Amino acid sequence: MEGGNSPSLQLQQLPLATAAVSVQPHTDSFSYKENLIGALLAIFGHLVSSIALNLQKYSHIRLAGSKDPRAYFKTKTWWSGLFLLVLGELGVFSSYAFAPLSLIVPLSAVSAVASAIIGIIFVKEKWKPKEFLRRYVLSFVGCGLAIVGTYLLVTFGPNSHEKMTAENITRHLVSWPFLLYMLVEIIVFCLLLYFYKERNANFIVIILLLVALLGSMTVVTVKAVAGMILVSIQGSLQLDSPIFYIMLVCMVATAIYQATFLAQASQLYDSAQISSIGYILSTTAAISAGATFYLDFMGEDVLHICMFALGCLIAFLGVFLITRNRKKPVPFEPYISMDAMPGMQNMHDKGIAVQPDLKASFSYGALENNDSMPEIYTPATLPIVQEQHGSKGVSAPPYRVLEHSKKE
């Protein structure tokens, strides 16, 4: 009887073993679901932020000739842009709690695509179809490449998910790969800062590399803070841990210094160059930090890593083409250029602008300021003294002032 019952026992245990094997695909599908949620939140946040910045810039452009420098505070357009900007940043911030860091950071290419589309929509000049396509062919190609790159990023992005508890973050913080990465980053940052401050090497690559190195630490701390907040909402309180406040302070400090270097770069270079080069350098540094700190690509096969890298390269090329097609503003300088005078300080010395930089007034967004600046800064003319012939007692002026038209 025992020998006859053993086959039946084996048949009864077979479905149980099959059910145990089917648990792993369910976990993978759940992790891919989290990836999708994080990617959608990031795309939504970047779209809304781009619309918000262009709304605020539109408000500034409309009130460019106003005597009140804070007149835009009284407009609904500017406040609507501020509300949408906060909403978009919250969306991007919350996306770090769901998806890996290396997947969320490259999705900022969506912002460049949205800005390009908004800039084309709000152009008031009338073009013929052939001229329109010729004028914006780079923008269309760049948008297409950025969309293809975004699709590859979302499809082949890393699928590593880990609860952002205080214990896990502390373990990653003291791991030897991250400590080695931090040592190399600190050395490179100090060298770049020395050349920038002491040697006056105001090259755009050096400034944006400083921004990228600070930004890599910013996104690492943002994911830690957002993940610990999500875990606390789910029921396991993490906000009472000291590591949470350490990450919060590092996030705020690196973001402030990052904005400072960006402001200095905007005084010296065009916003299109800053957007394209800054996106490439910041994304590369952030992916490296995510792969080192959170081990995003641990366990991924070679095909997924190669396709993810291909998506990044396609997105880089798309953003480069979009920003390259922007019209470079020609600033009107109503004062004497300092670099035309020998021995005088020019605007590139020590990164400080000597004279007002009019092109940086509205340096964010995609809309263009079409105000005619030469009309605002029209030089004052001398009073015209007409010659009176034949009148005695009135001496003629020793010079003649010729009246020129404004076109001349």
C-alpha cells in the first residue's frame, strides 16, 4: 500500500512546485509596473514644468516695457505658471521613489521636446510650408530622436527595486564602491574649481562639469529622501532616522550650489549651449552615481544595458539638435564694450558681468523676446538750433547740428 501511494503523492505535489515557480514572474511584473509609474510621473513633471516656465516667460515678455519691475506679480499668467511649476517639480520628485535613478534622470529630455514644440506654436512669423520645414527641420528631427530615445530608456531601463529604508541607505553610503566614487569625484571637483577660480578658466565645459558633479549628488539624495518618505507613508516610519536629515541637508546644499554655477554660466554663454551640454554631462554623471550608489544595473543582462546606452545616446543627439536650432539672440549693448579698451576688465574676467547682459533677462523657457531693445535705449538727441539768416544781433552757433532720421 505504501508503494502504491507514493506515485499519487508525487502527482499531488507537482502542482504545488509549479505554483511556487510562478511567483517570480509576478514580482517582475510588479517591478516593471513601478518603473512605468515612475517614468510616467517624471514625463508628466517635465511636461508641466516646461509649460510653466514658458507661461512665466510669456508674462515677462508682455510686461517688458512696464515701469514697474514687479508688474508680473499682478498677472494670473505668472501665478498659473508658478503653480504648474510646483506641481511639475513634485511629480519629478515623487518619480524617484518608484523607479531607479538611472531611469528617471535621462527623461528630462522630455522638457526639451516640450519647449521646442511650445516655441514653434508661439512663433508669430508667417512662413511658407517649405520655409517652415527648412527652418524647423532640426527641431522635428531632434524631437523624433528624443522620443525614440525615451521609449528605449523606459523599455530597457534598469529594473532594480529596493526599499529606501534607513538601514539600506546607510549600507550603500559606507560601501567601498561609493566611497571610491566619492573620492574620485571630490578630487575632480577640486581640480575643476581651482582652474575655474584661480586660473580664470571660464570654459563652458568646466562650469557645467561642476554643475554635473553637484547634480549627481543631488539626485542621489533626492531618491533617498523621496524613497524614505514613501516607505514612511506605507507604514514603516523612516523620518526619525538621522540619515534622512543628512540626506535632506545634502540635497538642499548641492541644489543651491548647482544653481549658483548655472547662473554664472548663463552670464557667459548662450542658454542653448547650456541646455545641450549640461543635459549630456549631468545625465552621464547621474547615471554613474546611481549605478555606484544604488547598484541600478546589478543583475541586468548585456542586451538591456546596451539598449539602454543606445537610448541615452539617441536622446543626447535629439536634445543637441533641438537646442542647436534655437535662434541665438544678438544683444544690444548701449554702452562701450569693455573688451574694446586695452587694459580694462571685460565681462569674462572672474565670471562677473561688468555691464548689463540684456540677453540673460529672459534666459529660461523657449519663447523669444521680440521687443526692440534699440527703441527702448534710443540715445537722447541734442536740441536742434536752426540758423537764422539775415537777423542781426543773433550770433550764429559755431557749429551746425544736422538732423538725421532714426533710420540713418
